[in-house]
Amino acid sequence: MSARREISFIRESARSVPSWWPKFQNRLTSMLELLRHDKSQKSVRILKVMLVPFGDVDRRNLEVLADKLQQVLPDSEVKLTAAAEIPLNSFVPSRQQSLADAFLSALLKIAQAKERRKALGVTDRDLFAPSMNFVFGQALRNVAVISTYRLMPRHDLNNRIELLQLRILKEAIHELGHTLALGHCPNSFCVMHFSKSIDDTDLKSQCFCSTCSAKVRKLTGTHHSIR
Ligand SMILES: [Zn+2]
Ligand SMILES: [Zn+2]
């Protein structure tokens, strides 16, 4: 082989693709397609929650809540919004309490513009429903509100803030569970158990029991493996 022909042969070899390349390239393309498809499926299943403070709610507690909610609900996106106005006429002077329904109506309007988004309101007002002395929270369709008023621990407790934040988290998950169409659970350790008093809230965990967890997975798709 002359020197000139040898150079031409080397150049030709460098340009030609190995025999296995087309097969490998096809496989790579289909793998990337699968990944793209899976990503788009997953984005549909993401639980988008707007966290809406009403009035003067401690921002630190809200930031902790947003962070912990995302840990408990793995495929969720929790966004803390600016404070909303306390709904007009929500305060009922004869009861010295605020009507939870008024907050839910305001939240429905806030959430309306955001497709598939859930809105969770947090207020320090003492909430009530017409048939009850008070409520820790209430849900309606894709929105819910919780009150920190009756979650405040006694002043002499060392772990006051941690306990308050844990109670807020439990009530928040409970109400979000209702927005996912879950009802109350007879298991007193399940987050979906109805709290008649703060003792019930302290007894239950921030987790869904296996039955409620399975219901959530069925209602929202497998990506919502709520712990
Ligand atoms: Zn409930
Ligand atoms: Zn349960």
C-alpha cells in the first residue's frame, strides 16, 4: 500500500461508523423517548399546592410547613404566596369567631385561575362551622383552610414551636387529604382521623395509614406514594 493510499484508508476508517452503531443509536433514541414520556406523565401527576396565609401568620411556621409538606407528599410542589386579606364579614360578633366558609370562598376564587392547583389557607383566627363549636380546619373541593388558633401549645413547654409546627402539619395534611376526596379514618393514629380535641391531634401521626395511603394512590396515580 502506497503512503498516499494508506492515508486515504485511515481517513475512510475514521469516517465510517461501526456496525453496531445504528442499532445502539435506535435503542438510545427509544430510551430518551421513554424518559421524555415518563417526565411528561409525572408532571401531570404533580400535586400543586398554593399555601395562602390570611392576615398576620408567622412566616417561619409557613416556610417550615411548605418544606415538610413537600417531604410528606413526595411529588408535590408547595408554593407560599403573599398574605391574603382576611375575608370581609368572616368575623361573627355574636360568637367572637370567624366563619370557615368565608375563607373557603376566598380560596376558591384564588385557586380558580390556577388549573389543577389546590389552595391551602392558614389563619390565626378562631374558625367555626355553623354546626360546631370550632373547627381546626375545613375543606371544600380543591381548597382547604386551617386555623392555628387552637394549636398553640402551653407557654411553659420547652418544645412549643416544634409542637406547634407538628400540629399545623398534621391539620394541613388532614385537610389536603379531604381535597383528595378522602374521608375520616377510624384509625386514631392516621392523619385522616377526625380530631375532636387537641389531644386527638397530638395522638395521631402526620402519616396516612396503609388503607388511606392506598386510597390516595388510587385517586391520584402511583406517583403519589404518600407516606
Ligand atoms: Zn376532617
Ligand atoms: Zn387512615
